[in-house]
Amino acid sequence: MASVYKRKQSPVWYAAYFRADGSRVHRSTGHKNKQRAIEVAVEWEKAEAAAFKAHANLQPEIAAVVAKAGREASAGQLTLDKARRHLMEIYRLCSNEEFPAYSIKDWLKHWLVENRKRVSDATMVRYENSVSAVLAALGSTQKKDLTLLTTEDVQRVQSSLAKGDTKASTVNFKVQDFKNAIRAAFEQGIIDRNVGLPVKPLPTEDSELRGEFTIVEIRKLIAVATKDWKGAVLIAAQTGLRLSNIADLAWSEVHLKTRELVLTPVKQRKGKAEVICIPMTGTVHHMLQEQAKGKKPLEGPVFLTLAGRKKATLSTSFRNLMNKAGIPREAPLPGGHTGVRSFHSLRHFYVSALANAQVPEDVRKTLAAHKSGEIHRIYTHHNKETLRKAVATLPKLDDDDSKV
């Protein structure tokens, strides 16, 4: 039975009572009034008694689950799934909570939702494509409980994705995204082992090498391009911006008076995105002035025919532009290799042109919004005059030297 007592030099009463496990506990009631202290002590002991009774009532229920599992085992009917269900029931009885359970498919969908808060839209599209490909490769296995996922399952996904003409680098991206989802489940304690860890990337000897455009080829592209595509090619070759940024470029990001583009590059983590400021060359500034004629107020997208289109559609349109200009997709590289050209090759041209003009590497990184080897964005703070001098070294892409 609960009792109360006082300690020397303490104005409050202490309670002594038994816990559900039979141990004796001494605890301050926090009350100076003896009667109130007794009431509190009795309440505490009653709560412990109720917990003991509930625990005692659980024993036959748990025993019944164990007995059922024993009968199934004796009859050779205890499968891994049945054993897991029995454990889940015991967990529910003891904790009064449902055991957290996901199928492989459910977890991958959950992983996508969680990542949507943290990664860029472009990365999110890649994750979604990877998950779709992985689920297709898993087939009916995707319905299996996540805790039953094995390293062999991950290897089978890799082998399935590698069939056909899919390049090893593409397979590696998709499998790595799958492994990232598995690692997240492991780190959250949902699975006991990171089963994706032993699966190594495929060798990438078959991966495409990137080729560059020459100045002559870029001028050919500009000569046959529509007004919007001409602007997109010029900006890419003289700012290094990616296709998605250029296609959706808004007038709010164009500062004609200060001759700057001020925007957030694609491929940045949410929460870590940084706004960059890129000086315009005279050619880009002149082109944007022409685009702005007759538009008041200047708002909305700069390139109406490109804005809002899917990247794949834009890439196809650019390949058609290359065909129209008579520019082959492949180009020879040093060492007897062959490089493949795409819109992204204009970015390569930009970075190479800066390097060939001996623009310092840290300035080039700032202008191109490049990442460092540690995969963290590095923006060295340079004054605008330094950046303007750097872009002034770029080759002219038109015949009017006054646009400087």
C-alpha cells in the first residue's frame, strides 16, 4: 500500500509505492499538504496496478499467437510472411500501435514524397523516372514487404535495366536512386540491413563522350534558327546556362539597364539554392533588347515558343535545328574518340572559351555556377568588373563588333 513520509529539511511529502514490476519506488509528491500527498501516492500506485493487470492479461494473448506459430511450424506451413504477421501482432499487443509496414512499391512512393521537399524540380523528375523504371523491373516483386527485399532483388533490377541498348551510365543512375531509397529505409530503422550497399555500379565504357561546337557551327545554328531559338543558342553559348533555365527565362530575370541576368540555376538543392548574376555580352544584350521591343510592361517568359515545354521536347527541337543547319550530332575528339553534341555542348563551348582565354578557374566556376569536387556549390565572391572582363574574352558570334 502507498505511504507518504517527510525527509529532513524538505517541506514536501514523499510517496513510497510499488511499481508494476514489483520494485519499490520513492518519489516526491511536490505537495506540502499531507492529505493531498497521500491522494497523489494512491493514484500513482493504482496506475501501476492497472499496468500490471494489463500486462498480465497480455500474456495469454501473446501465448496464443506463439502457439499458433508453433502449430504452423509443426505442420510445415510457417512461411516468412506468416512469421512476420505473428511478430506484427505481438508488437501491436505490447505497444498498442500498428507495426510500421511498407511494400517495396509503397516505400519508393513514400521516398519520392519525402524528397520532393528537398531536391530541385529537375532532380525530382529524374527520381520519378528512376522509380518507374525500377518498379517495372521488379514486376510482381514490388508487392513484397520491404523488410524482405534482398541484395539479389537489387541485382536483378540492375540486370533487367541493363538489357537492350540502355547505356551503363543510365542504369547506374537509376540503380543509385533505388539504393538511396533503400539506404533511407535502413537509416530510419525500417529494415535491418542496407541490402543495396553490396551492389556495385556497372562499368561505363559505353557512355557517350560530350562533344563541343565550333564557332562556325554555332553561327550556322543561329543563321537558320527561329527568333526564340536564336536567342536561346546565343545565351547558352555566352552565359553557359542550361536549356531549362533559358527556355523558361522570365523578363523579371533580365536586367537590361545593368546588362545582367539574375536568376537561380537549375540543379540546385531546395533550401540551398543561390541566386547568381551573369553579365551579358554585347551580343546577348542586343538580342534581348530586340526581344523586348514592343513589349510593355516587360513580364512573363522571354521566349514564348520555348517556355513551359518539356526538356525532351526541347532537346528534340534542337536536334532538328542541328539537322537544318547541316551539323552532325557526332564530332571527332582527341585520341580517336567520338563525341556526341546536344544543347548542353553550348555550355561546354562557353566554359572552354573562358578557359582558353585564361580566365581563372574560380571566376569560371562563378560564371558557370559549377560545383566543386566535394559536390558542394562554390561561389567565390567576385566584383562585377572582374566578371565583365571575363565574359568580354568570349568569341564574337556575330559580325557586329560594336556590340561589346
